[in-house]
Amino acid sequence: MSRNLLEFKGISKNYSGNQVLHDVSFDIRPGEIHALIGENGAGKSTLMNILFGMPVIHTTGGYEGEIELNGEKVEAKSPFEAMALGIGMVHQEFMLIPGFTIAENIKLNREIEKNNVKNKITSTLFGRRMKTLDFKKMNKDARIALDKLDMSIEEFTLVKGLPIGYMQFVEIAREIDKTELKLLVLDEPTAVLTESEAESLLQAMRNISKRGIAIIFISHRLNEITAVADRVTILRDGEFVITKDVKDTNALEIAEYMVGRQVSIERTSTEAREISDEIKLSVKDLHVAMPNERVKGVSFDVRKGEIFGIGGLAGQGKLGIANGIMGMYEARGNITIDDESLPLNDTRKVLDSGLAFVSEDRKEVGLLVEKAIDYNIMFTAMNIKSEFLNVFKMTDKKKIRRNARKMIDMLDIRCTSERQHTGRLSGGNQQKVCVARALTQKPTILFVSEPTRGIDIGAKKLILDLLLELSRDKGMTIVMTSSELAELCSICDRIAVICEGQVAGILPPDASPTKFGLLMSGIKDLEGGKHD
Amino acid sequence: MTTNISGEKIRAFLLDNIVTIIFLGFVVFGFIVSDTFTPSSFTNDIISRFFRNGVLVLSLIIPIMAGLGLNFGIVVGALAGLLSIVFVRYHYALFPGIGGLLLCFAIATPIAILFGFLTGKLYNKTRGQEMVASLIVGFFAGGLYEIFLLFVVGGIIPVTRGHRMINPVAEGVRPVGIRSSFEMGLPAGEMTGRGFQNEIPGMARALNNLWRIEFIYALAVVSLAVFAFLVIRRIYMKKNPAVLSKLNEPLWSFCLKIAVCGAILAFAIFSSGQIYYWYNELQNHPYITRLDLLPGISNFVVEISRVDRVPVVTGMVIAAVGLFIVYFSKTKLGQDCRSVGQSQQIANVSGIDVDRTRIIATIISTVLAAWGMIIFLQDMGHVSTYTVHRNIGFFSVAAILVGGATAARASVKNAMVGLLLFHAMFIVSPAVGLFVFNDGNAGEYMRTFMVYGVIGVSLGLYVWKANKAIKDKERLDRPGVVSEAGD
């Protein structure tokens, strides 16, 4: 048994009475890739915040338990202290300054000072911070770190305007540039990457761990964990479940541990459902100017009562379709609903036509995070249909609450009350509020984008079942956009695969994964695929 | 396609420099329509205003770097300078001339550090609204200052009856308050109006008069320095790819700068030679007068000789402050300021003490403003005790904006260009008022309109550009994307 690099001993933490971590203990060995997995709200982020000494921990009363690094008790009071201990973290949101060069970002607050006579004089007179910086040396160091990651981009390029994948690598380069780095925390690093970028990231992770740096790899993607990790630790509801060697386990077992109950998102019935031939929604030559998700001429028809899936890799334009139709980004093309033309770039008219949208961007578009759940749920319906208003055109609080309670029961939204602010909810529950808002609009066509992004498997199943139910029982037409093929296959009647802003092909859900894979990479003309 | 792109570039250039261009147009227009200016009188005005306001405008750069925006709160620093001057003038007999002025700097500095610290604290508490806070703190501190000098001095702090700084009162009434205006005291060598020399040298122009040289010599030296800077930078840029990517100066732009600078240099050297020659003649032949020489001197040499001699030491102080700012931006603290300026959150997570960095930036700005105010007043020679500080913030901010700075980006170059253009506007606006409204007083209002207008337009443009940058990414038919979508 090798000596442990890091040991969590009985870590507990509560946020004002709400126990988010309870007696969590596990260890990290030097140079291993240790996956950390758990549903949303399982406490992964809190645990990492504790390790990294984030101010939010200390302003809310600290934590219980001990963290040992190389057998010594440590307690980082600030991120800077954690860094000094050799712990680096790549956050989900990039900590990069756009107006700085890559090298300046890599050396952020670890700039190299010139060590000449002039600097010695000024630093004795005016303090260390008046030393001038050695940009040449900083660029050189940055070059070395970038080379370790096989990045050929010039170190003096401004970060502003880099593709997202590159930014991720700059973040990692910053961490490995720290010579004393022993432990690197990667929080959902592949979430924003395309498949090929994710693959090269995994490769880079293997290289880093070979240099003796341990990695804590937080991810939802089981296949990535099984591909790259040595061990995996599972958290559930703030409690430690188990640590396993990856070679002794598999994705299914990890998922089981994670939710604590048998879960499958397999299709309940394999035979195709009967769907009328009536065309509800017809999209012709749609172009959408959504940054990073441009749509360049997409055409498809959706039949009444159908669940139509839109899949494809990140950045290929699948998210742009729903956003464009709903008027979130400038769009051009012909959309008809029940043979009536739908005006583009006018969200109000689109909503009036009976379309509802659950955005992939919960926090910015989907929710009013500083408002209560009940208000969120009725907000769109109130605005477009003047519902939930009393005779004086003031909000009818009773009606609003009744509706909110109904939705909370129906969707199993976990909250303290219907007056809780949505910003305080976990991702899955926020998503449920978004769905509830769309349902309150009583739409005929429902667009859902990434309905299960950042949501635990239990909630995922619930949301997918709900969509299925809406389509089956209420005859709602649903257009679902998702990055997860498995989830599209589980409920959709047909799935369009988007590649480079265009429809690569439309497949039935029981088509072989190879076919999907080929379409995603833009290969259309293999047996059965559409020719262009 | 190429014309399209260059058209786009020109549009972007115009938009980026719209404020500067409007001001340039205004000044040129004023110059054309007016017949009251001679080149020498115009140069005189602009030069004296440049040296008077230089440090004040420079004091705005570091807060902009640190993300605090336009620091209208330099008024607080100016008050520190004013207080020190009031103190030294009260004890004027003890501290004559330049010595008194140096004492002013010494007294103002710790006061400004304290004021800057408090202002910085306030900015940290009003995060996100620093500019509004800075405006209000200027007014607030001005009020306190007025109460202090009007009532506390004499009311609580005892003063000498009949002192020339104190409001005169009748016999038996307690003397209270500093006079609403006072003189800085004429320096050694300058004559009073009645032709007498001061018995105790005062502080007016004490710094300026330390060393003055002919304007045209100074122009030669400065243009030579700029010329050398441009060439060296170009060579350095060619050699170093990192610098190239940052600077990326196209060849035509370099040639244009070199040509303009070279022309000025040549003109300055040629005129310097002429001036030198004729001054020698005058000195060597004391029996001939300027009038005798006139036929031999070309008109423009006469014109040039009419320009006042420029204060070298004041110029050196401005240059030193400018160089300090450039140097500062290359230090660890400067880099921290830039990090904090771009993103407080990221800087904080990286372990930079954001609050402390912002306070230090505010302190530096406040201290520079205090020094700037002292330099301003020694140049003016006359102090309106209760009003002189009021417009300092607005005018300095307007000046740096005219030079092409924004609330998020400013350089020493912006400050220098802004100083010249803004004050050129000040000088020509009466002429423009006379021409347009047939009333010289209209120029007064025109000035006010231009000052607040430039601040409003700059802030508006700044926000508009930031929004446009976001919107541009979301345009359906971007140039270059059309063809991509077409295939």
C-alpha cells in the first residue's frame, strides 16, 4: 500500500442547518487519477471548496473534520494557501483574464520578478510589489507548460477569442506550471468540450499523472471515468458511499452506487409508437446566428404528437435550432406550424403561437434566479396569456401558489417551500422549475434543450418519463435537443443528427450506434444514409 | 472585398476615435474662424495649460488600469494639496519661494495618502458604482473642506487677527475663516505690478521659474526623443514576436508617424538655429535693438521668439510621473492592478488581494492629484479658496477622454494628447462662440457643454461598444461567414 498523498477524515459541512456533507473520508494516492462522482447535490463541489479554501466555506462557519496532506494536517484558509500547498484547481467557469496573453494568464499572480540590482533597491524602498516583471522568462515558462500538453499555440496570444477547448488547456497549463503541484482538481473539465477535445484532454490527464501529479477528476460522464481513472469515489447525498478500483468495476455499477437504486434509461417499449402523419411543425432552410452553435440551413418536419430528437456533438449547431426558432438569436428561414407561417426573430409572437421553450441555459435564460419558485413557474403564462391575474390586473397570489404546489407535487421539486428562491435550488430542481414554467404555458409544441444537463440520474429519469407522458397522454409535440444520445434514443420517435450546422441524417431510435457515430462525424453516404 | 474590409477598418477607426476627432475638428474650425489668435499666442496658451494640468490628468490613469473607472475623486487629492498650500501660505514668512513649495509637497503627501486610503475603502464598499461614488465623494469632501476653512479655522484653531490669509473682522470680533481668495506670492525675480520686488519670495511659479528654456529648443529635444522612441520601438518589435503581436504597427502607420515627427524635428532644429543666432547677435551687440534686426529676421522667427520660455522642471516632473506610470504597469503591483481591473473575481481566486490593490491604486491617484494641484496653483499664482477645486475632476476626466481613453483603458499617450486637445478647445471656444452666436460669452457655455458632453458621449460610447461587441458575435451574416454558409 503506497503512502497517501491526501486524506479526507470525517469531513462534515452544513450551510445554515442544511447538512451538505456528512462524515466523508477517503484518500488520494500520489500520481493517481481519482474520479469523484455523485449526483447533483451530493457534495462534490462543497468538498472541493473546502479543499481549496474557498471564502464561501469560511464565511458560512467553516467545516468539521480534518484534511491531511502527506500525513500532515492542513487547512487552507484561502485559495492562495491551497495553491501554496500544491493543490491546483481547474474550475468549471474559466478563471482566465481575456485581455491578458496566455503566458500572463498562466503566470497570474505567480509572475516572475526581475532579479537585478535596480529591483533590489526599489523593493527595499517600496516593497516587493514594486519589482518589475520578467516577461521573457514568463513566456518561456508558459511555453514549457504548453509543450507538456502538446499545445502549439503561441504563448503571447491573447486569451480573448480563443476557442473554449484551448481555454481549458490554458487553465491546465497554469496548474502544471506550478512546480510544487501535487494534486490537480478538474471540475467537469469535459463538459464544455467537443468529443475530440475531450479525448485529447483525457490524454493530457494521463500524461500529467505520469509525472506523479495526482488528479481528482469530477465528471458526470461514466465512460470517461472508466477510460481514464484509476480509482473512483462515489458520494451520495453528502455521504461517502465507496471507493473502488476502476478495473474492478464498470459504468453500470458506478451508476448504481451513485443513485443507490437500479436505474435504467432504456426504452420501455421497443416498438415504434403510432403517430399520425399530420405535420405539426415544418422547418425549412433555417439559419441561426448563435455563437459557437451556428445553424446553416436546417430542414425537417415534426409530426403531431411526436417526440423529435435533435442530437450531435457540441458546437455543431444543434442548440441553435430551438434558440433560433424561439427568437433568442437572429434567424432566417421558413417555419410553419399547422401550415401557418411563424414569424422569426419575434419571441412574443412565437410564444403566442403556442410554443414553449426550456432553455439549455438555466441560470441566464431559464430562470429568474432571484425570484421564488411560484413566481418563476407562472411568469411566462402571466405575460403572454394574462393568467394568474385578478380583476384588478394584479397578480393573484393564491392562484399562483396553487399552481406552484401542483407542479411541485407533479414534478417532485425538492424545495423548502414554493416561496424559495430558484437560485438556491440544485441544478436538477432548477430544471424541473423550468419544465413547470413551460407546462404552465400549456403549449402545443414544447422545445426542450439539454433537459438533463447537470442533473443526477434519478431526476433525469423523472424528466424523461414526464416528457414521454406529455406526448403520450396530452398529445404534445416535443422537440428535444440533447448531447446525450442514450437519452434521445430512450424516448424519441425520430432523431436528427446535426453536423456542421446541417442535418446529417434522421434516424429511428433503434438504429445502431455506429450509424449515429458516423452521422455525428458528418459521414452521410454509408449504406442507408442520405446522399446529398 | 478588400475595399469593403478597409472601409470597415476606417469606420472602426473613426468610431474608436470619435471624441478625439470631434475635438480636433472643433479646434481647427475655431482657429479658422477666429482672427484673434496668432500662432504664438495660441501656443503660449496651450503650453501654459499643458504644464499646469499635466500631473492632474496623469493621476487618472492608474485607477482606470485597476478597473475603478474614471476617478472623479481626484478632487479629494486636490483638496489635500490645497490644505497644504493654505498652511504654508499662513506661515509664508517662514517658508519662502521654492522651499515653501517643497514643504507643500511634503505636507500634502501624507494627507493625500490618508484621504486616498479612505476613498479607496469607500470604493471597495461601493463596488460596481465606483464612478458615482467618486463623484459624490468629491462633492462631499469639498463641503467638508469648505466648512473646515470657513469655520474651524479661527473657530476652533486660533488664528492671528489681521493676518492676510484670514477674513478681516471688526475690532472685538473673533477672526474666523480663510479669505475667499489669496495670492501665492510672487517669486524672486518677478516684479509686482508697481515695479517693486517682493521682500519675501512667494510660491507663484516657483517651480516653473527654476529653469526655463526657449520653447523651440524644448520642441527640438522632445521631438528628437519621440523620434528615437519610435525607431527603437520599431526595431524591437521586428526582433521580438511577443512585442509584435501586442503592438502590430503597420508599416504605413510607422512611416506616417516618422514623417510627422521628422518634419517637426527638422522645423524645430532649423528654427532653433535661427533663434540661437539672432539671440547671440543681440547679446554681442547690445547697442542694436530687436527693431534694427527686424529686416533680417523672417516673420516666423519673430513669431517663435514671442512664445514664452517653457518651464523645464515642471516638464520633468510631468515626464517623471508619466514614466512612473509606464514603469508601474510593468511591476508586480501594476500587473495585479491590471488583473483586478479585468476581473476582480479571477484576481481574487488567484490569491491577489483585490481590496488592497484597489486601495493602493486609489492612494497613488490621490497623491498624484495632490501634487498636481500644487503644480496647478503655483502656475496660476492665485487661489480661489472655495471654488478652485470644484472643476478639477470634471476637466481632468474630460481631458483624458478627449485623448482617446475610455473608462476601462487609458495610457500616458491618451493623457498627453487629451491635455493638448482639450485645452485647445478651451482656448478657441470663445472665438467659436463669437463666430456662431456673435457673442463671445457664448463660448463660456460652449466650454461647459463640451466638457460634460465629452464625458457623456465617452461613457455612452463605451457601453455601446461593449454591447456591440457582444451583438456582433450574434449577427447572422457576418462578413466571411456568408461564404462559409453558402457551400
